[in-house]
Amino acid sequence: MSLLSASLLGIKFANPLLNASGVHCRYTDELDALAASAAGSLITKSCTLLEREGNPEPRYAATALGSINSMGLPNQGYAYYLDYARRHNYATKPLFFSVAGLSLEDNLTMMAAVRDAYIPAIVELNLSCPNVPGKPQIAYDFEAMDRMLAAVSAEYALPFGVKMPPYFDIAHFDAAAAILNKYPLVAFVTCINSIGNALVIDIENESVVIKPKDGFGGIGGDYVLPTALANVNAFYRRCPDKQVIGCGGVRSGEQVFMHLLAGASLVQVGTALHEDSPRIFARLNRELSAIMERKGYRSIEALRGKLKTL
Ligand code: RRO
């Protein structure tokens, strides 16, 4: 076993890194670049039944501390990503397939199609898109989340994962984890999506920086690292039969190491990938290896979830 090798759902990964869904993964040429990069796996853009243009531009802005976006689920429609998933070479690296239907029925249709394709793509069901006007996040409505997971578990009948929004209260960690734990097919939990409905202000222009929703959007990057780590660790502790994928605030090997200590099995990169290129994965792997070697760790397994408390 090599230093960086990782495992999820019994599948082996050369290293724990992949893109966060939404970044560098709308089109096949972007996915191909991730497939050719040093990332251990890759994930497609969250898809809907039909192609969507998304919200008006500008809809993403970088700041000194991260990013804000209100993309509005621009994607090519699930058939486009399913076609890509059929052609992907799974011998090179695993592929995740992100699903974000606009209704429960749409999610059932898309996940049934993935199941019936008999391909080893791993579904990450997005319960936390913050940016579709008029559509609240499923995972902030616990009854809707419970209904969704019951229906998807019954229809899909294979292990899958869920992309969660950040929670900010212990009672909400408890309630969300209790629902997830009712569903054994929910095999992994990805924490976190962007912190939704934030507002970045440009003081020179006395203006918002993105156009949709009067400037409100999801933030990522340095802003969200401690919230992401808390959510990774909260679900790692509460869901002992599931695995956790960390996402949020990763721009060097140090933050990858933190997510692993908090309990993540794999780690996604969003804002930092958007601001750089798929070449970032080689650097992150190098930096993570250097930290592990300095600390005497010979595998990721040896440090995962080993966060100490005082
Ligand atoms: O497309 C988006 O606006 C978007 C989605 Br679906 C999501 O899950 N998270 C996010 O920050 N943006």
C-alpha cells in the first residue's frame, strides 16, 4: 500500500483527492483534464433531468478569503454525464456522479438510470444546493430529507452518498445524523457544500459582486474551513457505519491533513481548484506526503479520525 492510498465503499483510490462537484466538471474536456490529473478520483457537475443554463452572470467571484457563487445548477442534463460515465475508464480512477434533481421524482428517474447503466460510478446525491431561486435546500428541511432518502433508498437499492450543507448547531448535527443513520444505503456523507446565502460587498463600488439573488450566494475557501472540519468530525462521530468525504477550505496539504484527522476518507477541492487548475492535485499530494513523512505516518488509515481532544 502506498503512502497516500485511500478507500471508500471498498474501492481503492491512489490518493484521497478529487474535485468538489461544480468545479471543473461541467463539460467533458474539463472532466478529461481531471481524469488525466494527479487527483485520485473525480466527480461530475450536479445534474438535473434537463440541461440548464443556470443563473445570470456574473455568478462567481473570488475574494481574498475564498469565493462566492450563485451558479444556479448550470449543467448539460443527466444523459450527458451518464454518457461520460459509460465511457470513463474506471481502471484509471473511480468516478463519482453527482445528482441534484429539482424534485424527488427527478432524483428517482436519474438514479434509476445510473443503476440500470450497470457502471461502477458512485452516486453523490446533492441535498444542499443553495442557489436555485424558490428551491430551499432539502437538507435544511429534515422531513423532506427523510422522505427523499426513503424513496431514493427504495428505488436505487445500491450504496450511495449525500452532499450535505453545513449545520451550525449540535441539535441539528444530532437530528441530521439520526435521519442518515436510518438509511444503511447512505454509505458516505460529504461535508460540506458552500455556506449558503452569504453576501460579499465591494466597498469601492458599494455593490454586491454577483448578479443573481441580489448578490446572495454560497461561500467557499478560507471562510469555511473550520465549519467544514466541524461538520466532517460531527458526522464522523455520529455515523460510525458510514464514511465521510471532507470538502471545504482546502488549498494546501495542511488542510487535507486536517480533514483526514477530523475523519474524512477522501477530500474534495473546490475554490482552490477553481482559482488554479487540475495541476493543483500534484502539489496537494506532494504537500500531504511531506506532512505525513515529517510526522512518521505511513498510511492515511493511520491518521484518519485521530483528532485529539483536550
Ligand atoms: O450550481 C450551483 O449554484 C451550486 C450548487 Br448545485 C451547489 O450544490 N453548491 C453551490 O455552491 N453552487
